[in-house]
Amino acid sequence: MLSKKSIIGIDDLSVEEVNKVLIHADSFLEVSKRDVKKVPTLRGKTIANLFFEPSTRTKTSFEIAAKRLSADIINFSAQGSSLEKGESIFDTLKTILAMNVDLVVIRHSDCGAAKLISENINIPVINAGDGKHQHPTQALLDLYTIKKKFDSFKGLKVAIVGDILNSRVARSDIELFKKMGIDVTIVSCPMLLPDSMDYINVEIKDSIDDVIDKVDVLYMLRMQFERQDKKFYPSIREYNKFLSLDINRLKKMKLSSVVMHPGPVNRGIEISEEVMSISGKLAEKLEIENQVTYGVAIRMALLYLILG
Amino acid sequence: MLSKKSIIGIDDLSVEEVNKVLIHADSFLEVSKRDVKKVPTLRGKTIANLFFEPSTRTKTSFEIAAKRLSADIINFSAQGSSLEKGESIFDTLKTILAMNVDLVVIRHSDCGAAKLISENINIPVINAGDGKHQHPTQALLDLYTIKKKFDSFKGLKVAIVGDILNSRVARSDIELFKKMGIDVTIVSCPMLLPDSMDYINVEIKDSIDDVIDKVDVLYMLRMQFERQDKKFYPSIREYNKFLSLDINRLKKMKLSSVVMHPGPVNRGIEISEEVMSISGKLAEKLEIENQVTYGVAIRMALLYLILG
Amino acid sequence: MLSKKSIIGIDDLSVEEVNKVLIHADSFLEVSKRDVKKVPTLRGKTIANLFFEPSTRTKTSFEIAAKRLSADIINFSAQGSSLEKGESIFDTLKTILAMNVDLVVIRHSDCGAAKLISENINIPVINAGDGKHQHPTQALLDLYTIKKKFDSFKGLKVAIVGDILNSRVARSDIELFKKMGIDVTIVSCPMLLPDSMDYINVEIKDSIDDVIDKVDVLYMLRMQFERQDKKFYPSIREYNKFLSLDINRLKKMKLSSVVMHPGPVNRGIEISEEVMSISGKLAEKLEIENQVTYGVAIRMALLYLILG
């Protein structure tokens, strides 16, 4: 029901297809809120969950999505597998495919891993994150979070703040948000931006204060310390000065605006402890847990549209 | 169907509720002995099994219990999760909750971890062991083992032997057994007892020989070497002299009496190799495998009473 | 429906029983090619998958086989289990059994582990590999691969090439192939052969060139580096000279002949990179992925015949 069977990056989906995914997510969101959170849609399908990087939310999200669709899911991570015997990732994959698996979800630390794999196997692949490159299901769930809040995308202002260089989420989000007509601004600093900005083509600011009272969505990126082979920022104090969300900045935001983050949050870096533990009216600005909830629905929608 | 939705410690259950759990365990014990060991009771429920300490029996017991009730279970352990990225346990948990999980089973090395979590989330939590504090489902299965053997609790004499200080099983067992009217004696030594004994308020002996011919149940605790940051006992020889069960002591036990242990047994320490490999009539005294069998039934009963 | 309930080695199966397994594998192969790859045959059965050595293909194969038969499967590996607390494998097993498990699949690095276990428990055990000793389900899937290709076994010539000494696959294959009337030759060198060859009693050649144009099946063994405590071969160049399959040798094979390997292949050692990436007509000689596909069917057949 989608033109391309694999979802490697945002350009695998047309605007119409993105809208179709969001509409189906609504039905599956409802399933997850039922007393019996299960539909027989994908009974007898086998899905392989291949994670070659640590993950809680994405791996579990796909696992829950598959189970709620009644599919069988085979979890597979590098630890304890034949990779320890020196088997190449590709041979591992061919082995799993030969067991008549219907779809592969893959996360890998190499950019292009999911694409390479999808070109060499004849079943659908969903990219669950490849190095610093793409994370399309995260972008779809981020978009869905925005839709649930604002209903329409036209004229919405989103600022994406922080470590653009090392973030696959940033890459996928910028691409998808722009495709859907959202006005995207980046807030970052030269050390956290790629050398060439051609692919991005959005306005760049160097302090969160330049956008805080104008945006509808403040999208805080995670500092990807685990993907940084050198130190990208002089100090946390410097980072906090220009790129962090604290309580004072939160209070300057527009009434209807929201804060998003792909998680897990580095408390005290991207977002202050105080903001993370806030309660009352201002707490409603934080969409972080909704993003997780919507993630299951988005993944159910994708699995259904690809395999159903 | 229980007054408190979470089971953190023994005081979350009234005497009536404990009896209700035991009665339901009988039905579920029967399910596990059927040819088709499965009932549709919790179909479409999602249970998260969060283990932050190594575990075979408790983790697998909950997993089997959930599957036999047709629930979906998400296994989650510290290894390979976002905890490696520095995510706090609490943020991990909020993530999992946001996926519309119905119940969380949690084991953690910190005393009070389960309680803290249950106070901050709005779904039921079952404590599967928190540090040296509590392990209520173990106590319930221990009580159920006693009930299957003796039918009534009144007047029964139970001696709990060994490492009280580091044992969450001891704490939960003592509390539950006393609540149900069982006469509890402790056999231990000062180094293996807590500084304050107020919470315990039971008779204390320092040699197993003081109780061996009087008890109905000899409950041997595991030496919790992995939770001991210093050496608690001068030598294994000393331990064996006062606190171990060997074949001579086994023979002195009353005809109808039984031996229990939460497992895994340190052979040669709490219980001798000879006793562990015994066969014939005396072997029937060992309830250790029955405890495991009853554990699945108790956990099915709890999951059913909380979610059913 | 089999005379012995456990499958530890090839001699647990008569010729008639082997044929029965192969016939049932046909039905289950068909199930795995359906749109809905699931039958309710083993609903409510609990299977324990105990792997004490790293494994991708065998562990996943049993997991998929169990799920397609609707059984509940409990995955269990040494990591994260109570083995870390010093629990013996046998105590671990008794614990799992006490939870009313119906069948245990076990892989362990000790020869005889599966047999020892099967003699001490009263439920069926399937040996998924014990040290250098036996791997009967691999031999059955290898035989099934041959049957799918050649239909009959009589007069077929199979050469088994490489590390006989450290290979449980070799041992099980030789035994099973001979039992079914296949003509088996070994190609190896003294360093890769056991001291006593009595149990084998087949012709031995020292270069693949002696057999390459005569065999129907060239069965390339994996160099079991992880099981070799000393260096068994002077150099990879020497190995390649006598025991490797390269493109020139592949071209010399008979038209109808095939190449098999239990996987994972050490590329450049047993089989050259060029052969592994070959396309076109010659690629059809490689049965390696078919072996994996047939492995799921064979394991479904065994689980069904033992538990159904």
C-alpha cells in the first residue's frame, strides 16, 4: 500500500503516503488504548528486530507494535549472536531471511547500512536508525505528535536545537517537516553543524533566545556523546548558555507552543532538571512521553501498510 | 480485585487478600499441568518485565506466568538498553509506560526502588526484589508451598536459617508467615543479623541443632555473597557447624517436616551436596522444586487478580 | 511418535524415523511459505531454548519453529542468568523444568551435556550442539537438503571437507549419511582429524582436488577457530591449497552437484569470497541458504513428532 516497500529515509515516502501513515496511526493509537490491545492483522507474519546498537525505546516500540498486530517478532542483537564468531552482518541477515522472515527492522551504527541491506534482499526493510544518517520512523512520530497538537502543518514554526552534526533524528526531521510545509529553523553552533549545509537549506540561529518566543515547536536534540569521537563543545556552561532549555526560557514560550525531544534526555544539558520535573500547566508543554506513545501507533501503521 | 494495585511488600496485602491469592493459585496450578497450558484471560495486556539484576527463576517465572495467561510480555534488562547511554531508570520507565504497558514487574538492587516507582506511575507495579528489602512474590509462593503441604498455618513452626541481614526473602517471609499465624524462629549469628531486630520480633537461635527436631519447615536462606561487601562469616567450616543442613541433621527432622530454599542453593554451604543429591523417602522432604512450580501459579494468580 | 523422546545423537533415530521426520518436514516447509505462517499444533506447550554458547541460526531457527507451531518459547542464555551467581547448569535446568516446561532445546560447549541432562530429567531434550560431539538437527536438515535436491540417497557421493576434529556437524553428518546409504568421503589432513578414526570408517583424501569432479555433494565444514585451543593448520595459504573451494574448483564440479556449508562461512578460508558472491547458473550450486530454510522445517517436524 506504499510505493516503496522499504522505508530507509524520508524520500521513500510521498506527501500523500506520509498523510496515509498518519491517518492509519490514529486507528492504531486507539488500539493501544483499548482494554484488549491486540488486533489479528499480522497473525502468522514474522518480523525480525535487528539492533546492532543499544536501544530501549525504538526496539521496544517495534516489539510492542508487532505484538499488538499479532505478528511473531524475533529479537536479535549483536550480543550473544554469531557476530561473535566473526560472521558478517550481511551473512547474518541472509541467514535470518532464509527462515522466511517477512520484514526486517534494523538499527546499525553505519550510515547507509539499512539502504545497503534493502538493496540486497527482497523483503521490506525499515531503517530504525543508521549512524548519523536517517531515522525515518522517529521523524514520522515527531510529525504525528505535531499533527495531534496543531492539526495542520501550514505556517507552523519549528526550531530544532542542538547537535545537528551527529543526529540522524535532525536529518530526518528537517527533511520530513519541510516536505510537509513546516517552517524549520536550526539553533546550533558551528562545531555542532555539518561542514556543508546545502542539504539543509534552512535558517540557522546560534541562540535559543533568538527563537524562544516565536516557535510553535521547540525540538531539543539529544547531545549524541556516544557518537562524538572528539569534544564538540567547550563546556556544559557554554552549551547551557546558548542551547539548553531552562525554566526561564520555557516561560517565554508562546501559550500554544510545545517542547519535544527524541529521548533519552541528558538532564541538565539539553533540558534542565527543573524543566524535566516540572508540574502544573507548564508541564503540558512537554510532549516527550506523547512522542513515545505515538511511536507505537506510527510503527503499527507502517507495519500494517507494508505487510497488511 | 485487590485493595492496592501494586504489590511492593507484604503489608500491601491483608490476610483475606493473601488467602484469595492462594485460592486462585490452585486454579492456575491446574492450568500449568494441563496438556494445553494456556488461558485467554489476559489476552491483549502488555506486561513489562524489568530486571536490573541477574535472575533465572523469578524472571522466567513471571515470563511463563504472563504467557500462560496470553498476555504480551516485554523483557527488559539493563544490558543492551539505553541505560548504557546514561538514561536514568526512571526515564526508562516513563518511556515504557508511555507505550501503554498495563503492569510492570521490577527487580532492582536498590532498596525502595519498586516503591519509589510505584508512587510515581499510575499502573500497577509488582516488586520482584529490591535490594535487601522485600520479595513479596517469593514469600507468597513460600507460603503457598507450606499450605499445599500442611493445609493450615495455625501452630506451624518454621525456622528461617542463615543470612537474614542480606536477604529480602527473609524479610518478606518473616512478615508474611507471622501475619498468617505461623510461629517463626530465626537461626543465625550476630554477623548475619541486622543491627536493629525490632522489626523482626521473633525468637533467635544460633544453631540449627536447637530447632532441627522441632520444626515443621526448615527454611534455608541463600548466603547472598553477591550482596555482601565484606566477609560476614569467619569460614565455611564455621558456617557448616551451626547453619548448614547436612544428612545427619536431615535425619533428625520430624517425619512430616519439610526443607525449603529460595534457590539457587550454594551446594556445600547452606545445604550439603549429599542432601541435594539424596534420593528415596528423605528426598521427599525437599520442597525446592515445588517452590518453583508453585511460583508460576502464584504469579499467574497475582497478575490475574491485578489485571483480570 | 518417535521411539526415543529425546534427540541427543543420530543413533536415537532409526532409518524409518529419519524418513518420517523428512516427510513431515515437507508439510512444515509449506507452512513457512504461506502468507499466514502459523499453525495451532503446539498451542499451550512451553519450550525452553537453552543456549550456553553463542548462536544465531540454530537458536533463531528453533525459536521461529516453535512460534510457527504456536508454542510458547522461553529463551535462555548464560548471560544475565543465575549462572552469574554460581548456579550449576543442572540446578538451572531443574528450576526451568519445575515450571512445567514440555521440552528443552540445549546447546552447550561440553560433549555429553545434552545426554547427561536427558538422563536426569523426564521431559524430552533436543541436542542443539554439545561441544565437538553431536548436532543431530543440523545433520537432519543437511540430509533433507540432499533429499530435496536428489530425491533418493542410494549411490550418492558426498565429500565432507575440512576440520573433522573439532566439528560436531561432521560427526552427526557422517553417521546420518552412512545410515541412509550415502557414500561418504572425508577430505582433511592429519592435524584436523581425530586420533582414532575407528568410529568414522570412511575413505579419507587429503585434497579437495581428489574428489571435486566426482561428488554429488561437496560439504564444506566451518573451521572451528573458537573450539581450537592450538593452531591446527600451518597457514591459510596451505589450507586454501588443499581444502578450500575457489571458483576454479567450483567449475570442475559435476553439473548436478551442490555445495553445502553449516554456516557461518569463514569467507576466504573454507569458501573463497568470489564463490560466496557468485551469481548466475553457478550460484545455484550453493545450497547454504536452503539449508537454513529447511532447518526451520526440520525443527518444526521434530517438535511436532515429539510433542504433537
